[in-house]
Amino acid sequence: MTLQVQLEKQLGEITINIDINLQETGITALFGRSGAGKTSIINLIAGLQKPDAGKIVIGNRVVFDAIRKINLPPEKRQIGYVFQGSRLFPHYTVNGNLNYGRRYKDPHQLQTITELLGIKHLLHRYPAALSGGEQQRVAIGRALLSNPAMLLMDEPLASLDEPRKKELLPYIEQLVKEINIPIIYVSHSLDELLRLADQMVLIDQGRIIRHGAVADIWNSEAMLPWQPEQDISVILEACIGEHSRRYSMSCLDLGDSLSLWTPFIDAPISSRVRMRIHARDISLVRTPPEQSSIRNVIPVSVIDITATDNTSACLITLRAGQHILKSSITRWAAEELSIQLGEQLFAQIKGGSISRNDQVANLKNS
């Protein structure tokens, strides 16, 4: 199923101008600064606002075409929408909210969705008796029970505190694995994006700056303005090659005969995972040490050298096989090592420096 979005809309000083084909399953994240136009874009897709020009095609259904004067109302677009707040009806029970507006009430479908979202035991409660995370799970369930061809999620965790966010994230991860429809997910949280998204669309002033796989966008220069200097990092996606139960560590197979030891990852061998590694945790040497407490010493080539805002530091971009790494070192160290573009070095990465919080995702085909 194709998802074609071509939109033009003047909103005050911002002009929305989008032309993109999105993946047919999984999560595509819209990311950008506040006011970049992310929510406006999904409101236009949902039919809550009318574009000035363009075309929206979901599968083989045209839901908007300015030239052909097609503009289906929201309720006929087969699009589920999960807002920042749950927007549940306070006078209905969970069961009443889930069934609101459903034409064909399939008990099996209701059971499947409530079990998937862990809300089956809440059916007879009212929204006031639910936590924020439970309310959002009910809101997601209501959207799914409308049998949507796609799902829009507008910062669904923004109104929740950290414990409730951690409660809801695993359900959204499982949701992506179980349902076979595209999800567009708006967020200003890098942590959510890294954990949930497959694809990423970087938005600025209503326009697409960059679009592609999360790791590709994250590791590009386009993301540097969104990462504070102390948090500059890269994303690696790899398969688990082995576990060491004795040392509570796991080894990732990076390809090209390269590997990376990390704190233990609770997933089977051959599972694909996404890891985040900070530039501050990678040091560089010209020759590998004969004996070292650092478990990971990886051959790399230098592909970029950039001075950072901190005048005492340099950001060195490296290639390790098919992967990109970044190392933040002092200018003193860079000059002492006489680092030059294209030359071969060794990157040292402490296994323990990759915290469990940085093991950001077990990918869908794990």
C-alpha cells in the first residue's frame, strides 16, 4: 500500500509544502522544532484542515485532490487519530469509549485490541479512575477499533510524566509489531523517536529538510543543530551475535568482521537492535593497546574533522565498516595525534559506557 502526501497550505507566516511517499507499515516520525508545522501536517492529512493545493492517497483511495475537487470528511478517510490528551468521554466507561462510533462491533476485534493494549481489565471503569497512561492506551484502542487504514499520533506521550511514559512505550512498540498499517508519529522527544520510529522526516518551517531511515538521518549533519554538544551521538543497528551470561554482556555483530560488546540485552541471538553511542564515550588511538580494560577497539577511518562550539573540542566523524561513529576529543589530543582526513585509527569504546537506556530499540524483525 502506498501513502502519497502532497500538501500546500499557508498558515500565518508558515507555508506547509510537503511532497513525500511514506512507508506502508511501521512508524514514520515527524520531527522538528515547536512551530515547524508537524501537527498542522497531520491535521491536513486527517481532514481537520483543508490544504490549499495537493493530493493525499492512502493505498488506492484518494482522500484529497485539489484539482479533482475531492475532499473526503475526516470520518470517511479511514484514519485513526490519537491526540496529545486522551479526549475520552468522561460519562462513558472504557467500554463505551472504545465502542463509540463503531458501526460493526466485532467482539473478537475488541478482545484482541484490549489484550494488545493491556486494558481488558479496565472496561467497566470511567476515565477519571484511570492513570494518564491508561487513558492514552484507551484512546489508542478507540482509534484502532475504527478500522483505520493508517494511524496518526500527535505527541501521545507529551502530557504524561516519566513513569507514565515508560508505562506506555512498550505498548506502542508492541502495537507496531502487531498491526499492519502505517503510523505517522509526531514528537519533539528524541528518546521517543529513537525507540519507536523506523523512518524520520525532519521538518523546518513547514518543509522537509531530510527524510529516510532513523539511523541515516540521526548520523547526518542535519541533526547536529538538535543535539547539544554534550549529547552528540550516533545510532548503530546490528544483530546480537552472542551473550556472555558470566559477565552480563552481549556482543553485537556489526558486519565486516567487527563486533561491539555492550551491557546485557534481554533478547534472543540474531535479534536486531538499535544502539545509541555518545561521541564523548569514544576515544581514539593510533595503534591498538596490547592489554586494556576497554573491551571494544575498532578499526576506523577518518571522514570528517569539525571544530565544535566548544573551542577546546573537535568532533571526529569515523567510518567503521558500514557504520558511522563520532568521537568528541580535545583539540590538544587531535593535534597531538595529528589526525588527518582519510587515515586509519582505532576507536575505543567502553562496553559499560553504553547504558541500558541507550539500548533504545528492539527492531520489529527481531
